[in-house]
Amino acid sequence: MRKSNIIIFVVILLVVIGIFCYAMWDANKSLNEINNNESVIAQNKVNELVENNIVQNEVEQNVMQENEIDANTTTDTTNYVGEWYINEEAYFNAERIDEIMEMREENRISQEEFETQMQAESNTNIVELDIDSYFQNKIKFDFKLTSPAPTQREGKLDDIVVEITNGVGTFTYTDNWGTSGNGTITLSENKIQLKLETTKAAQGALWGVEGVYTFSYKRRD
């Protein structure tokens, strides 16, 4: 074989090898790009799923909170708003005493008759709790404690607003005699407990509201 033919053969062989190597390199490059693209797509899908899950959880939590507020509003309004007494007998006793007091004020009975009728009633403290509203976990109420006859002194708390958490709320108060204290109101099914504790008694106060009161009877309209 001629020397020139050998050289041509070698050149052609090198060209073929070069083309083959370039093709292999290009194929590997394309494969890597595909793999990278697939990884990016997969990661994006994962991120999207995570974001969607977070959004879904937030939506569910908001819905649950809204439902809880709606449920509380309906239940609280139905079960708690109104006038409460420690029991049914105490309610009727308070009604009767109010009638006797009204008759005396209108001079329909004498002082002697008034004292006789008052003594005929249960001569105990009259305890009244008036729930004005209960909305979005905030309750507003008035409280009155009337001493026995014949003095009939009143200790009152007016427009007390308390935030309720898990059925319990704490607050501070100043009664109509100027005495200050701490209070706790506890709501349960068909029952309300009010605990009032004096922290600073007003000088010269003749009556007060301190005590623990359990209300189980709500006045029927």
C-alpha cells in the first residue's frame, strides 16, 4: 500500500473517531439536561404540593374557627343571655318581694303590713345575674345582691365585660359602694358560677357583693 493511501486512511479514521466521540458527548450532554429538567420539574411539583397543603390547612383552620364562632354565638345566645337566679324558688321569692316593695312605694299597704309580709317571705339575700350579651367569646352582665329585709341594701356590678376562654373568664370590679375585687365567671351546661373576692374594701361601705354564687335557673319570658 502506498504511503499516501495510509495517510488518507488514518485521517479518515481519525475523523470518524472524532465524529463518534462528539456524538457521544452531545448525547451525554442532552441526557444530563433532560435529567436536570426532570429534577427541576419534580422539585417544582413537590414545592407546589407543599404550598397547596399549607394553603389547604390554613383554609381548613379558618373554616373551623368561623364555624366555632358561629356555633358559640348561637349556643351562647340561646343558653346564657337572660336573667339568672340561684334556683326557681329564689326567682319567685324575688318577684314577690318586688311586689311588696312596689305596694309600699305606692302607699297601698302600711309600714306594719309591709314588715309583716316581708317577714313572711324567705328572709335571705336576693341574688340576681343579668346576662346582657354573649358574642364572639365576650360576655356582658350585671349583678345585684340585695340584703334581707328590712334594710334591703343593694350591692351592684354594672356593665361587666369579660372575655371567655374554655368557659371561664376572670375580671376585676368596683361595686356601687366603691369596694374593689377580683371576679371569676364559669359557664357550664345550664349553670353559671360567679365568684367575687374583695381586694380593697371601701371605707364606710354598708354592703358588698363578695361571695360564690351558683345560678341554675334562668327566668322564662
